[in-house]
Amino acid sequence: MKVRGFTIVELLLVIVIIGIVASITIVAYRGTQFKASDAAVQVDLKNFGKRVESFKIENGAYPTPSDFTASLGLKFSKASYGVDSQGYNVRYCRNTTTDTYVVLANSKSGNYFMVQTGAIVSSTAATYGWGVCQLVGVATTNPDPNGFSPGGWASWAN
């Protein structure tokens, strides 16, 4: 009577092949998730820019941090955001002299995106603190992150 079965080498080979296929699938899935996060952040920023431009038309100036309320209708895909090295994911700064603003956001992928006075910039180098305000010509102001922080989104950020 001859016993049939798989050898240990054959079993190990199958396990290695399954491991390789699983790792390729995981890497591809993470890439897709990051692309989705980037797209969601960009859409949020485009909508933010539109709302801020509407605010300016109605009120004659871009909003200050105290102007951000639920009635402004800002919506964020909060799960798509990452954080910078100071723990914030969105920063807003306004230059009253030049009537410009910038909002900078960090996607979960680690990419940064911004809207600067209505125009979205696909991605930008990581910056935070004074660097954000310098983008609109304000050199010595650290922007108020306006409650945009992990687990601490402001009540008006729908």
C-alpha cells in the first residue's frame, strides 16, 4: 500500500506563493486607499474655496477663524485626513492687507494640498505653523488651526 500526499517542500512552496500574492494585494489596496484619501481632501478643499469665496462676496472680506460656524456649511471627509508634525490636519491663514488666504490640508497618504485664494494647488511640500501664513505673505503669524485636529474637529466642521 502506497501512501499519497504532499511533501513538506510542496507545502512550503504553496505557503510562500500565497504569502507573495497576499502581500501584493495589500500593497495595491493601500495605494488605492491613499488615492481615495487624496481625492476626498482635494474635493473638500475645492468646496472650502467655493464657500470662502461666497463668504467674501456676501461680507466683503474672507472669513476670520471666528467666522467659521456651522452655517458656513463646510464639510470634511474627516477619515481622509492625516496630521502634520504638530498634530493638525488643516490650517487656515488670511492676509488682510493683500486680501488673500490659504488653507493647507494633510491627506492620510501624507500628501499636502492647498487652496490659495480660490485656486487649488494639487500638492505642495509639507509646511506648518508660520510656513502656512508665509504662503500669503504674513511672516510672523502662526495660523490658528481652528479646531481641525485629530479627534478634535470643531463642531462647525461637518
